[in-house]
Amino acid sequence: MYLARTPAILKPLFSDLLWHMPREEQAVYLTFDDGPIPEVTPWVLDQLAEHGAKATFFCIGSNARSYPTILQRILVEGHAVGNHTWDHRQGWGCPDRAYFRSVLEARQWLNTDLFRPPYGKITRSQASALSSRFRVVMWDVLSADFDTRIDGARCTRNVLDNVRSGSIIVFHDSLKAEPRLRVALPEVLRALSVDGFAFRSLHSAKPGTHL
């Protein structure tokens, strides 16, 4: 089960995690999980470039190792990268030592202090330990492009019906999400551009923000 908008009740329970950016500026923060892969990530970068948009890519370490040229393109084009573990490991039910090993293995290929737990599933002890080395990033808007039961139009509405200034929005540059992503991402970029939103990466946040 998932919700397109993160319930407010969750945020105080994990108040040390980053759920959204400051609401004052008319900007949103697109994020892409699970890449980089050659079938999807270059297309995402092309879409972002068309709108002058910056984003943050939470990369699986094994993909970063396999596709260093795409990783380099992400960085050269001014986007941020984050750690998404080596093997998309879920925190719940995983021994802390094994979970941290997966994070640190990915860090060998991803020079970043941003981390997002796969599935958003992380225990209090894991979050506390990782917060000493990383900025642990969650989200407040979920496109649900990973859900094969819905279509791209539904993903688009998930974002546009819930977004507001400062929102951190989750998409996936993965094969599973691709059919819905290719519909939703261009529409979201177009609609939010028309509404006057800027698209920023998390590493471009101003000093003194939640980061």
C-alpha cells in the first residue's frame, strides 16, 4: 500500500529525515530512483534539459558501477546524485550491519552525502546511524510510476494533485516504471513550468534550508 501524498503524521515520527524543502520558494525537487540504466536515464536527462530542469538521482550502486558514462552525464549536466544502497536493499527486516554494508559499498561509486532508503523502509536505528554520515531524504509526493496496475495519466494526477512549493517528488528511472514515466514526466514538467515552478536539485538548496 502507498499514498501519493505522504501523511503528515509520519513526519514527526522521523523528524530527522528530509521530507520536503522550504515552502516559501516556488520550486519543486524532482527525484529519480533506481538508475542509472541506458534504457531510461538518458531519456530522462533529455526531458529535463528541454525544460532547464535540475533533479536528483538516487542511484543503485551496482548500476552506477555498470554505467559510469551515464552517471558522469548526470553530474556534468548539473544534477545531484544520491546513494540508494548497492542492491536496492530494504531496511525493514535486514540486519543493520548488512544494511550499512550495502550503503557503504554503493558509496564507493557515488560521491554524495544524500541517501534515500529503498521503498522508504528504514528503521529508527538505521536512520539514526546513517544520519551521522548522510542527509536521509524521503519525499512528500509519490508518482507511483512503479505500480503496474495504473497508467501514466494516473501517475501524472498523483503528482499534480498533490504538489506544492518545496515538494520532493519521486519518479523512477527503471524498466518497471518506464511505460508510466514516459507519459507522466513530460506532462509534469510542462504543467509545473506553466504554473511558474522552478525545478531544483537537492544540492542546489540555499544555505539554511532543511538540508
